[in-house]
Amino acid sequence: MPLTRRAALIGALLAAPAAKAARRDGPVVVVGAGAAGLAAADILRQAGRAFTVIEARNRIGGRAYTEIGLGPDCPFDAGAEYVHWAECNPWRAIAERDGVRIAGQEGWARTLFVDGHPATDSERNRRRAAFSGLDAALKPVAGPDRSLAEAAAVAGPDMVQAAAGLSRLSLGEEPDRVSLLDYDRLWSGTDLWLDGYGSLVRRRFAMMPVALGTAATGIDWSGGGVRVTTPGGILDAAAVILTVPVGVLASGAIHFTPDLPAPTRDALGGLGMGAYSKVGLRLDPARIDLKALGDAVSVARRGEQDRTIYFEVSPFDRPLAVANIGGDGSRALCELGEAAAVAEVTDRLVAILGTQARGAVTAGKLAGWWTDPYARGSYSIARPGHADARAALQAGIGERIFLAGEAYAGGGAMTVGGATLDGERAGQAVLRMLG
């Protein structure tokens, strides 16, 4: 059997005798090749430190991923698509240097459907008024941390509805499960919409050596170094930078020896994973006038479950509609599977655009992070009463395991920019520790 590049790389990484404990001057193992892991590895590379990056997927980028399953002429970002707080986000400059097409935030969707009918002027005005007052309503007050739902309830039912929409379609979670204090700490600023955020991350780190298809299944930190178990063997390291999502840590996919310290477990228990999903629908422009369409919101319920969908129609002038849905409705959509999810979203688009839209939908693709075993959700959410969990986890584990990623990025949480900055922080912390 010919020796492939991937097999040669993994073989070289696993060549060290498994029985020998790593020395302080041994390599660093970076687990995960999303933005945080790649940024951490780049810090180590610049410092001349030996390192190994392993990634469970067969690609880099993690939750920054541009989907091309609907055709190379119809890509869409299945994960991150906005450079948030662009004034200080490192990816703005990277995107501008790379020549990526950038659009500003568009504002209100042109079309609003409520329970299957076009919104009346009264419904539209009430919703806009409530959204306009959200910033004032969602401010922490003296006393214990509250959820977004509890804070909004003080301002009345219209504000409760607005907070729920914000929480589901911005955070991917139900408003009663989101810490108000953590939400208030998130950085704000200009949002820039990138044409291919995932592709940009991949190009930026294309030359980084990564062992793909190599998951960490165990981490032993009982000795002087750290031993990382993979399906292909054991890696000995002086330190580990662990960048897998919180959802993966909570799933038990990685076994720790000894178990994680109680303070670490408690802090991780204060974080959950939101569920923000997308369904891309390819549209035939010969059957529908894409230029006449605008972004749309369809508000609907199935039983007690909110199934509000925000449609990006013809993004970057492509024959495409991308449905965005968050919270428990998103979880249910992911669990349906791709075919059923595409069918449901198609039905909702047809209800807005008319029967001609059904024949215009030629293919669909589900980006279901909630059921993705390497993500277990879209991004981290601090639960009410646990706003300090992110900062607590930056301390790492036993001065040998450093946690990094969007979950620990403080005000930059839930973003590629935050993950990148936190990966750099972890890389620098490892260099300081190892001298």
C-alpha cells in the first residue's frame, strides 16, 4: 500500500516510544484545528516550539466552514459568517488583505410572516418597537444574575417576544437558559458579513501541518507530562492545548486520567451549547425572480415549540436561500435529518414566496451543528448564574492542559475572532510555562 502524506505525518507523530514520559522541552499537542487551535499552533510555530496539531474531522476550520455541497457556484457559510466587533477583530484585516467580498449588516428583513400570513402594519411596528428597546431592557441590575427571559419579562410581553427572537436567532438558545450578565459582557461593534468566512480561515492556515481524521479519545495527565490517546496511537507531550467545543467535552468523548478537577467540572457545567442551524436551498433563477426578493422572517410554532426562521435570500447575488433557525426548534430540525429538514424549510419558503418557489428549489443542504459529533452545538452559552465560568476555565488544568476556544474568550465568546484571540492567549501561556 503506498504511503500517503497523511499516513506519513501520523506515523512520524506517533514514532516516539509510548512508554517514555514527555520532558518539559517536549512537543506541545494541539487538539482541534478550528480557529483557536490553528491560532495557538501559529504562536508556537513563530516561537520555534515543536508542536503537533490533531483534528478529528477531515478538514480544518471547525465551526468556520463554507459549504459547497450545493455546487461550487453556490457556496454558503454553514457556520460563522459575520466578523463581529470588526473595529478590533483580527479577521477584518485578514479579509481585506485577502480581497474577500464584505457587506455591512443589512438591517430589517423585507418580509415578515406570522403564523402563515403576511404581518400587518401593527404587528410589524410592535415588533420593531420592542426590538429597538431591547438594549435598555437587557441590562443587568443589582442582585443575582438572571436569564434574558426574566429580564425581558419586566418590560412586558412584547419585550419577552423580542428577547426570545434575539436569543434564538443570535445566540441559538432559548432565552430562559442564557445568562443576562454574560450576554451584557459580550463585545459590541460593527458586524461585517463575509463572503466565505470558512474558506478564509482555511486559506489563512492552509500551510499549517495538521493530522486530519485523528481524534483525541483520552488525555492522561497523571505524570510529569501529558499523554494523548488517538485511534492511531499515543502522543507524548510537555503540554496540551485543548480546543474542542464545550459540547464535546460534556459528551465524554475524551476520557481524562485522572478526572478533571472539581472546579473545572463545575465551571464546565455552567456552560452549555446553543443550537444554531442553517439549511441552504439552491434556487433556479429561471423559475423565480431572485432580484425581486428580499430577506424574510417566518414566525411559526409547532405545538409549544418556536420554529421562527430567518431566510437570507440571494446572498451575495447567488441563486440561494439560506434558512437560519435557533434554539429548541433548531435542535428538532437537526434531529429530523437532512431530507426532512430541507422539506420543512422548503414548505416555509413556499408559504412566503408562493407556489412557484417549490419548483424553483433544486437542492438542499442541512448544516446541523447540534447533531454533529465534533461540535455538539453551534457555540457556547453561559447559563444563568454562571457568568464567571468562562474566566474560571482560562486557568487550565494542572499547568499542563490549556483550554482554548470561543467558550473561554470572555467578551469575544461565540465568535471566530474570539476563538482566534483565545488560541493566541493559550499559545503564549504554554510558551511562558515551558520557558
